[in-house]
Amino acid sequence: MVRTVAVIGAGPSGLTSIKSCLDEGLEPTCFESSDDIGGLPTEPVSTVPSPSISPRRLCFSDFPIPADYPNYMHHSRILQYFRLYAEHFKQLQHIHFQVTAG
């Protein structure tokens, strides 16, 4: 019997949780309240005048940031990277969008 696991949110922690579940043979169901993956790192921040997130700080250890990405990424590129990760590890089918848990 396959064990199921609830994952709350499809931000970076949620995405790595989904992958860990799949790696262990578990069946994750992720509940994301918004209409897309990414969480807070992909939200525009009006108080920051220029992109200021280094890939070295948020690269997944098992999925390097593409070489053509800049050293400091705009939030839209971070979202693109998270999408590549989710697609590569076939996570999107496990995410339910615009759903709140509880």
C-alpha cells in the first residue's frame, strides 16, 4: 500500500518535499493557495531596486541553475528555474493549485 503525504505550499521547500516523497516511494499531494509554483522568492519586491538574489543561495543541490542564467536573477527567472525543477522531476501532477489546506 502506498502511503500518502500532504505537502503545504509549492515554494522551494514544498518542491523539495515533493521530490523527497517521490524518491522514497511516497505519494505526495501538494496544496498551493496561489495559481502557480514558486512561493515568496518569485514575488516582485517593490523595495528592492534591482535583482539581488544570488543563484548560490537558492540553487537546488540536485538541479544546477542553467549556465545562461545571470549571477543575480530577477524574480521571473527564479520562477522559471523553479518551473524547470518541477517539470524535470515530474512534480506538477502532484500539485493542486488555488486550494487552501485546513
